[in-house]
Amino acid sequence: MRASLLWRLGVLVVAVVVTVEAHRGGGGGGGHDIRRDFDVVWGEGNARFRDGGRMVELSLDERSGARLQSRERYLFGRFDLQIKLVAGESAGTITSFYICTGGARHDEVDFEFLGNVSGEPYLLHTNIFSDGKGEREQQFVLWFDPTADFHTYSILWNPHNIILYIDGTPIRVFRNNAAYGVPFPARQPVHVFASIWDAEEWATQGGRVKTDWSSAPFVATYRRYNVSDACVWHGPASRSRCLGGLGLDGGGRGRAPSWMAQRMDWWSWMTLSWVRMNYMVYDYCGDRKRFPHGFPAECIIPIGRS
């Protein structure tokens, strides 16, 4: 009885936390025009802008998918985008939102939504690359239907950590553990990307379920892109400017904007623990078959270590 009561109280507290976080970080808009801020770099005929450029539908058919790339590059920032995923049959498809530097030793942070057969849930696949090294997959099922309405997906990237949010709820954190030998993205500017593409060889049930092209086109809709909290890259001198507010360039001048100093507080850690316990279905840091000789260094460092 006592355990049951404590569980219910815990769920209630977490529900309050989720509500507060969603109110604080979920909305986004910022008046940003997707057509103005992005270029269609692949599948131009499969990107259809709506609402005066503030919304875009990306579609996948047998000929092509589509990819958007931001015109600006950024060194640190918070990137918010609302997405409504492909409804119905979506097996074999991947709808994505990510930031990436490009290049052989690239940095990248991914939201990838792996489609499924009708009636089965989407799988959210996340990954983080630093200095060209990835294989840091964490996967989640969602606590809502991502095809029924828009939800806000956010990437916060500052010199302290990378935090992934859904509607303001933190679902993943990657700390800056460079002091412990773990590369952390902090040197290269990123573009922001949105895309839909065919990955039937691995996306759904390990590739066992292929894309049903009779259900094409597969359409995902994006809106309310917000990048008002970010440092725009204008060349190598931007590194000092972007880090100057934190004194990380050695100058010690200025005061950092709140997003540049943001870390996980106690409430955020509690919410993250709830998400991991209830909705995480794969964590590379727990895969002993994959890492029989020892886990990567960041898996050994306590997740909440300052």
C-alpha cells in the first residue's frame, strides 16, 4: 500500500513537472519563416510550403524524399521545431530533425522518427556524434500519438551539455565530459536540417518490414521553427564572440544569456528519470552484447555529475 501511494505521488509530481516544463519551453514560434530560413537541398518537388512559408510539408515517394538545410550556421543554440508525423502506414520511412556540421569528423545531434505499420507506434531514435564518432543511440516510444497533432521537438546545445526535449520535457542529456576524455561538440558550426527519406533496410523492426509504396506519398509537416536563442556563425572570429559571454574564450567579459548557461536542475533530472524508466526502450550504455569489453567512457561517468 505504501509503495503504491509513493508511486502515485511520484507520478503526480512528475506530471506537474512535465506541465511546467512544457509551458516554459514548448511553444516556440518566434515568427520564423521556414521558406526564408531554409533551402531545399534535396527533393525540391517534394517540399511544399504553406501558410506564407511558415509551414512546410515534406513528402516521400518512390522517386525521392526531401531535405531542408538552414541558410545560417550556428555555434551553440536552442533549436525548436514542431512536427506532425506521417499518419497511417509509415513503415520504412524516417522523418528527421537534426543539427550537423558535415565533414569526416562531424558533430551531429539527431531526432529520427522510425515509421511503422498502421496501428503500431513510432520509435524515436536519437544519436549524438562528436568529432566523427557516433553510435550513441537511445530509443524511445512516445506517450502520445505524434501523427494526431503537432509537437515541439527541441535541441539545446551549449558549452555545458546537449539536452533533447519533447514539448519542454527533457528526454536525453549529453554532458560535456571533455575533461574525462569524451569529445564534446564545441568547435564546429552546425546547419539545422529537416528531412524525410526511405530507410527500409533498417528503419522498421530491423528492416524486416519494408516500405509499402502503395501508401505513398508519405507526408510529414513542419512548422514554428524557432532559433531566436542561438549564436550565428560568421566565420572563425565567431567562436570568440559566441563563447565570450561565458568567459570561455579567456576574456571573462559579459554575461551569458540564460540558454548558454542552462543545465539540468533537480526537477529536470527527476523528469528525465521518469522518461527513461517508462519510455526508453534502448540505451547503448546498457548494451553488453555490443560492448563486451567495456562501455564507452561517457557511460561510466555518472549522468548527473557536475
